[in-house]
Amino acid sequence: MSSRKAKSNNLIDAECLSQVQRILRERFCHQSPHGSLFGVQVQYKHVVELLKRTAIHGESNSVLIIGPRGSGKTMLINHALKEVMEVEEVSENILQVHLNGLLQINDKIALKEITRQLNLENVVEDKVFGSFAENLSFLLEALKKGDRTSSCPVIFVLDEFDLFAHHKNQTLLYNLFDISQSAQTPVAVIGLTCRLDILELLEKRVKSRFSHRQIHLMNSFGFPQYIKIFKEQLSLPAEFSNKIFAEKWNHQVQCLSEDGSVREVLQKHFNASKSLRSLHMLLMLALNRVTSSHPFITAADLMEANQLCSMDSKANIVHGLSVLEICLIIAMKHLNDVYEEEPFNFQMVYNEFQKFVQRKAHSVYNFEKPVVMKAFEHLQQLELIRPLERTSVNAQREYQLMKLLLDNTQIMNALQKYPNCPTDVRQWATSSLSWL
């Protein structure tokens, strides 16, 4: 009887844990409009007011939301749109167009996407049109026919706005801003970007039609607020099916937030980046360690997740290199020290390696030049070094200028952890007079 009970408890735990994983992963991975906003309440009110003026009063607007990556620009606009769409007179009377500069790489693709999202597909009264000019003239005609009272307001959200500024002649931006400045269809153009110099990228004719309204998002909350966010992000909602498990989980989260070692990890994370995206990454890695035999996140899980987050990927690549490739990297390090970060070529690195081999012939095997060249090319494939200029067909590979993408600290740290590194090689790395 007791074994059957234990089995059913395990089953409940497994079901609870899969539910917990699903809820929290959804929270960490998707910018859900149902979550909470942190530290951007003033900007949020500003955006909601602007959207309501367009949606309810038919007033055209344009605005740029500027902030570093992970500061919550997309989350802010999603929350604002959700609130505006809850107003009854707005929800059935507003159109939304979402564009992304990474996807809509030119105006032609952007226009096709706009016509698709506005349901103005390429067939109008049995007339099929497909050229850029026809698409543009049709779309503009459709938008310009309207007026402030009778037309359906359109909200354009342009993510990665700075990439649209690189489109030829900035035709799309010019026309959107032109409509937002005239008494035609009510239009709100909202650009999201992480570039502070965005206005410098706009042409004069585009800039003159932009309202110059900017909203800056800088994560202005302090560490106590960061701890509060940590608790909110990990806590289970009140409507969770298993109330007893939810209570235990939330109590464990509360204990974690008061734990000294956890606070130390969060302080390091907070000092490096206030971005909620990096906090979500930390919590996601900790959540991955939760199993039915280990049902709650512990301080040790968070410390291990922090180590994974702060791991240097390039230093990890160095751990897997051969001794010859390590020697070439040390030769490059010495060339950088001597010539003060000036670029080098293969021949210079090879000569430096030969000097070392001649001094330490008993401990290091002298490889043939083609073998050394192959190792050098492997370092380039791993992106530990890169050419300064594009390789031309006729250029000799030995004399192509290169730059090392590792700094001295990364090299020395990697050598400390390198398995079975010859003592002479390690000493050569620490010596600063190897070139004499």
C-alpha cells in the first residue's frame, strides 16, 4: 500500500514539475504581455497615452523608443498595446503592423509584409500587381484616401528601426512619416532601436517629417528592486493547480532571495548587466537542474548556473588546441607585446616559434613549415585570429596581415587549465623577453 502511495506521490511531483518548467520557461523565453513591468512606469504611461490619442482621437503620431538590448523595449510596447486593445471602442477599430529590420531587409519585402498584415493582398478587383512601385502607390492611395474621423487607425511597430534607415532612399520611412504628418488615415509609427545616434542616420527629408519624440529606456532600478524581480520571476502564480507544492516552491524562492551566496551571485550579475534577459538566462540554467529527485532550485544550482553564464567561450576553445597551436598563440602574444598590438603575418609568427624551438629543442618537436601553416589556418577557422583585409587570390598567405582576438589574460587563464601543458611552453608564455 505504502509503495503504491509513494508511486502516486512521485507521479504528482513529476506532473507538478513539468507544469512548473512549462510556466517558468514560457515566462523566461517569451516577452509575455501578462508579466510585470519593472522600472519603466513613466515611459509606459507616455506610450499608452500616445497610442490612445491615435486609436481614440484619430491623431497621427511618431515616436522612437531607444534603449540597450534587453532593457524591455518590446515588452513595453506589447504591454501598452494590450492595455489599449482592452478599450472596447478600440479593439475592433484598430490595425497593427509589426515589422523587423532583420527580416524585412529592403522596402520591397517590407511593403509586401504590410499589405499582408493589412489584408490588402495582391489581388484587388481582379487586378494582380507585384512591382514595388505598384505596391507602394496602392498602399499610399489606400492610406491617403482616409481621414481622421472615418478611417481605421493603423499602428506601425518597427523593430530594429536603425536597419530601416539603411534601405535605399529611406522610401518606406519617408512615406510613413509623411502620412503621420498629414490629416489622412490616423497612423502611429513606433520605432524600437538601441542606437542613440539614430537621428543622424535619417535623411533630411525624413527627419523633417519625424515628430522628434523620443522615449529612453535605461534600467534605472537598484539592487533591492533586482532581488524583488528575481523573486517575482521564479514564483509560481496563485492559480497553480497544486497549492501545497506552489507554497513550498515559493517559500524556497523566498529563502533563496535571503541566502548570502545567492545574493552574491545576483550582485555580480547585476553589476555586469541589469538586463532582464541575462537574469532570465541565469534562472533558465538553474531551472534545468530541477528533477523529481531534486524538486527545488538550490543556492548550489544558481552558483553553477552563474559559472556557466560567465564562462569564456574563447578560453574554452583554447583548452582543445594542440601544443603546436598553443605555441603559435604564445608567439602571437609576444609579437603583440613587442610591437604594441600591431598586426602580424604567418612568417613573423613562424620565426618567433623557430627561435623558441632552437632554444628548447629537447622539449618541443620542430614541425615542418606546411604543418605549422595548417595549424595557423586552423586558428583562423576557429576565429581566434582574423585577417585585417579580405584575402585576394594572388596574395601570399604567409604575408597576409592578421590580428589576435584573445587578450593576454584569456591566454594565461587558458594555459593554467590546459591539460599536460609542457613546462617550457608555460614558462615561454610568462616570459616577456622571448624575442631577444
